[in-house]
Amino acid sequence: ANTFATESFIDELAVSAGKDPLIFRIEHLTGEVGHRVSTVLDSVAGLASWPGVTDNGSAMGVACCVDYGTVVAQIAQVKVENESISVTKIWAVMDSGLVVNPDGAINQVQGNIIWGLGSALKEAIVFKEGKPVARNFDGYPLLRMDEVPEIVVDLVPSDRPPQGVGEPAIGPVPAAVANAVFAATGVRIRELPLTL
């Protein structure tokens, strides 16, 4: 939730300043952690060919975070049609120090992106008279496999000690998607799940 708020706001500041959101982030980074964040932002921009082409309700959005000593940057590509948001592709770059099991780390990033997309697009808990309306999973919307976009993950080589890979990659997902929706529609969404 914090990353959604801060990364959405940074995107708003970039728009207000008339700057590219990715460049704006890099221009405001300092120190060792700032250097690591800048590295993953540059890397994910290269993977995704940032800023892509904005047309026909399709656009890209960027977000990043530092969590458990790990830096993650993501770019989401969305398609907005008939006020419906679909995510077509997500690129992610992670610097988690020395990676002992690259396949496991990539799988963690992929799983976190899917989890984050469910939270960003579907998972709303509705309460009535102090109780949740959904009593089981049949009444609680989850992301289906046919809604999962293509996911591209890259790990930054590092000689730093291993850091956390369990959850850091979930942080940027909702903000990257919301920022892409803004780029595609001009509508800034400030609540989750994201709806137009």
C-alpha cells in the first residue's frame, strides 16, 4: 500500500514537472541505494524499450521500491478498452544481492507479480454490517491464469550478500499498473482495486 501511494505520487510529480516518469525518478536519486535503484530502472527501461508507444488505449507505467534490502523496478504495459483494464506485459528487474538460486528468485518475482496484479485489479473485500460479504473463495475475485500477462524478469548480478526475495516484487505492481492507466487515459486512480 505504501509503495502504491508513493510511486503513484512520484508519477504525478513527474507529470507536473513535464518530465518522463522514469527519468524523473533517476534524477532524484542519490547515494549507494539511489545508485542501485537507478541501475534497476535503467535495466528495466532497456528490457521494455521504455516508454513504448502510447496508442489505442495502450501505454506503459513504471514503479520501483526498496524492501528487505532488495531493489525492484517494474514496467507494466496496459490496454484500456471500454473502461476495462488489462495488463498485457510486465517487465521486472531485481537487485537482491548474490542470488544463490536464480530459478527460485525468478519464480518468486513472477509469483509476486501475479499476486500483486490480483490485488491491483480484483481483490476487494466488501463488508456489510461489520462482516465480510464473501464467505468463501467463490465470492472473492482472484486473478485467473488466462488474465496473467507475459512476465519478463531479469536479475542484476551482485557481490552483495543475499537479500530478501520473498515479497519485494509485489510492491511496485499496483503503482506501475495505475501509472500505465494514467498514461493511457489521463485518469489518475488513487484506490485499489483499480477501476475506471
